Amino acid sequence: MIGTVYLVGIGPGRVDYLTPEARTVLRGVSVVIGHGSCLQPLRRIIKGKEILTPDHNPLERARLATVCAGEGRDVAIVSAGHPGIYAIASTFYCFLRDNDLNIPVVVIPGLTLGDYAAAKLGSPLGANHAVISLADRACSWRDIKADLSVALAADFVIVIYNPRGKMGANRLKQALALILMVRPPETPVGLVTDAAYCREKVSTLPLVALDSKEVTINTLLVIGNSTSFIYKGKMITPRAYKPGIGY
């Protein structure tokens, strides 16, 4: 019998953001795989499980999970946020395809960092928005620049994941230069750093005042559109709704 691999999103990192479904799955599996930092908040829930915390890339985590599932054990691969958004799910499915493996997979959704940051900032995603990652090991700068240009032309609010990559802030500097060519210097920007941790920092400022040196690898950025504004420290993007006219 082949075990099931559960790809479990745990939200921004505190157990109070864990969904009931995720709790049930984590209690039911026999093996849990993930970074130590992700598993630390779950220590009481996963006590007694076989815990694998490889300091390897997602492909190695996928391989370990398939080995355990092939032995008939149910496995959970834990990732921050939602496993299907900039996380393990796409990598795992590609691993199965590339190795022609037939293993049951269940994706357990989690609160995304973008969702969490939007709530902390106020309501910056009230209108159409785009989500773009600047990760320098996941996609070419040419492709990211093209995506960013389209989002700017469409006047989308832009959520930026991984603003400071493994190789530094060079992509962020280029992205901000491109944004400033299109959007006014007073455009609101929201920053959430170290989300859901005791050192969490939430701030808003005008685009022109954003210094790439102050953005850490654990920061999420939200760049406002032409209608976004700051109200009592909160970043708001209004929705084009009028009484008597439905959505």
C-alpha cells in the first residue's frame, strides 16, 4: 500500500493561524518534513512523529516524501503560507511527473503572507492586484521585468514577494526604478517585515521614500495603484462600488 503525501500550509508561522484541517492532517500522519523554523511552532502538534528537517532544496524534500510514502506511510511536507503559492506544491507535482510516480497527493491550504500582510496594512488589495516574486533563483529577471511592466500598465496594486533575494537587493533596486518611472512618487507603499513574529513591523510610506537597504529578506511589499491612499496609518485601495450597482 502506498501512503499519501499531504502538502500542508501553516500560514505565516503562528499556530493560531493554522486551519482545523491542517491540524487534523498533522496529527494523523506518521512523518513530517520541513524546515526547522517552520516546524518549531508545531512542536506540540507533531510530538511523537518522525521529523525530517533536511537543509536541502524542495526537490530533496519531495524525494524524501515519496520514499516514505512508498513504504506505506502518510507524510506531511510543511511549508509557510499556502503550499500552492510560491511553495512546495508545484515542485512536488513536477517531481512526480518527471519521475513517473503515482502517489496520492492532497494540498492543504494555508493563509498566505499576502493575505496576512493585507490585513495588517488595512485594505490595500481592495481592487485588482498582481503578485510578483523577485526570487533570483526561481525566475529570470527578464521575465520578472516583463510581468512587472504589464502589472504597472494595468494599474494593478502590486504585491512583491522575496524583494531581497539570495543574491542581494539588486532586483529590488531595478524594480523600484521601473516603478518610479510609471507611478507618482507619493504612491503609497506598505511593508510587513517578520510577519506574525514578536519582532513584526508594519509600516506605510510614499514610494519615493522607500529605501531598498531597509527591506529585508523577510519583508513583503505592497505597491499601491493610482487610487490607493493612506488613512490614519492604514493603506487603502478603494473598490469601485456604487449603491444600486452589484458586483
